[in-house]
Amino acid sequence: MEEIIKNSVTGKESIVVNTFTNGILDPEAPMLGPLKDGGIIKADTAPGCWGPMITPSLKGGHEVTRPVYIENSEPGDAVVIRINTLEVTSVATASGHDSFNQGCFNGDPYVAKHCPKCNILNPKTREEGIGQDSVRCIHCGTPIVPFKMEHGYTVVFEKDKSIGVTMDKKQAEEIARKSRQYSMIPEHSTQHSILLFAPHNLVGTVSRLRPFLGQLGTMPAIKIPDSHNAGDFGTFLVGAPHQYALTEDQLEFRTDGHMDIDIVRPGAIVVAPVKVPGGGVYVGDMHALQGDGEIAGHTMDVAGTVELQIQLMKGRKLEGPVIFPLVEDLPFLAKPLTEEEKTKARALAKQWGVNEIENSAPISIVGTGANLNIATENGLGRAARLLDMSIAEVRNRATINGAIEIGRLPGVVQVTFLAPLKNLENAGFLDLVKEQYNVS
């Protein structure tokens, strides 16, 4: 894979990405590319949460793709990311609710993993057998996983990846012994498979698949562990006792690429802020499915393939991601009005002497923070500044024409509502809403 030459002016039409970061998003690290405006990124993605969580050498809690440099992009721009395709390649995965394994980390179990016996930070590890002690320090052989699974499950997917069924102890252990074969972890990924744990607390439970991307965004303007590139997980870095500690002010350099929002799936459009030269588009943490809130802390992380189309939006400064979801993923009140509804509304308005009704279209603004209340305030403020409204107006519109939806606990939300076309046009989004919602 070719790395960029700074100030290169020869962008590529498409780039294939099959290598990964070590869990750290570093704006000083070389990117792949450059990619032309309008170009295509095709990527293999590795499972996001549990595998990296039990792999001490990975320093960020996830394992995302190496970022791609977008030609001519500069801080203060935005990149439009269209999710063309997404395919789950894992045959099986495992997940569950976690608890911390004290003694195996320094302050942050996602980031600062260390061996409890030889005290080496982020040591390399080997696999020995199966179960929750199967990942061991390569130096002393001590089991080293900073997380235990309190209640978990192993799930196998149907061939067409529409349905999954959880396995019993015998089948989970059989799968664990062939963990990489079933997880389909990409060649250049360094994580251990969570299938090694062979969890089996749920047996015969059926779930529908609706895959999406938990990580999709751009490079933050400061070095941040990948799973912490959001306002909720990012707060764990403030004053942390390890090398990736940040101040409250430095947390503003994040780009909120770690959203875990289930509408970030094929057909959706994500607009992400550019905070470093080249943007640095990266992707990962594909989920087979997730209920809003990801209430267990984790869901079914899978390997997969994705195709993204990238469009540069010059001069559109953003504080965080903006999403234009598929119509079926919008809250009931935020769906575009039908022609029948518009006809009824015009007749009612005329009856009461109102000359015209408002032309509007959906928009979803991501807000993040230490908890849901702070995340909601963050999203409301971002929406107000982006669309030149008061926060009070945004609150009203999100109440009568939209909703506040929970992406992830403890603090990722979507502020989604129907916004006037004139405000969307002034914000630079009119062409996108016309494309996505066929409004006029």
C-alpha cells in the first residue's frame, strides 16, 4: 500500500485499505493515498470491540483501518461519506456484558493494559487453549485480559447473514478452537478473536442482522485512542494516568468518529469534519446488529468489507458528524412529508389564513458528552449553530418534527428533525437532502 507524499497533487480514483492502526489515531502518522475528490475507498474491517479489548498490544480499544488522505482537504472543510456497500464476512462472533479484571491495566482497561506479573505495558501475547484465561503474556505466561465477560454468548450467522442463533457450551467451545476460521479476522489484523472465550449464557436466542459501522469518520487533531474519539469515552482521557491523557480543552480536537449509531449503514450519508490536512478518513468496528443505546456495552462485532465514496465539501466547518439517514431509519415525526400530507397541510393553512407551509427535510446532528444529558446539550448546540437557529427553536423542532435518539450509552445521541430548506441551503446541505430525500 502506498503512503502519501505531503503536498502530493496526484490523487487516486480508488484506494483499497487492508491494514490497520495499532489502536491510536495519530495526526502525525503517515496516511494512505491521496484519494481524489469523488474517489472510492474499499476496505476490509476487523472486529471492533472485544477482540482488541483482549489484545494488550492494541493500545486503543479498537482496531480501525489506516486513514486515507483526501486530496485538497484542509481544516475547516468537511467530507461527505456515502456508504455504498457493507458486507459481514464473519461466520460467527461472541459478545456480552463485561466487568473489569483489576490488576491488568493502569487507569483505563481499553488503553493502558499491562501484565500483572512482569508489569510490561501493552505486552505481546499468545493463545493457550480456550476460555477467559486463554490470552497470556508472551514473556511470563500469565493470563492477561483487562476485561472478563460476566454474561455472554456465541452466535453463528445464517449463510445469507440475515439471522443469527446463539450456541450452547459444546458448540461454543468447538467454534473457539477454530476461532480465526469462524471470525474471518483479516490477514493484517493483530487481535485475538473473542470467540476464544466460548461464552454460552444465552442458548437458542435468535436475532436479526442489520449491519452498520460503529466507527466512521476523520482524523482528530490530537493523538487519541480510537475507541475514545467521542465525547463520552473521550472523558476517560481527561487527567488519565497514562501517556494519552488529555485536558478538557484538548478533547475538543476530537471528531466523534466512534458513534455506534445503527443508522450508519448502506445508503446513509455521513458528513464528517476535517480537522487535519488530508482529513484522514478511517472506518471500522462493524456491528452485525445493535439495539439503540448498546445497553450491554457491546454488541456483535464482526469482520467485513465496505465501500465508501468520498466527496470534499470546501469551507463547511463542522463541530461533529452530520447524518442523512435512509428514510426508513428516520423517527416517525422526522420523515419527509408525503404529497398527500402536504395537500392536507396547505388546505388547513389556507383555511386559517396562513399563506404557505414550510418546505423542510430531515437532518441528524450527532452530539456526544460524558452522559446523555451533556450529549444532548452538545447536539442541540451544534444543530443551532449549524442551521442558524436558537437552541430553543431546535428543541421545539426536535419535539414536534423529530426526536432525540440514543446511539450509545453513556453519551452519544442524534438530534434529528425536519429543518427548513432555506436553513439547509445556507448550511450547504441542500444538494444532499435533495439527493437523499427527493425534496424540492
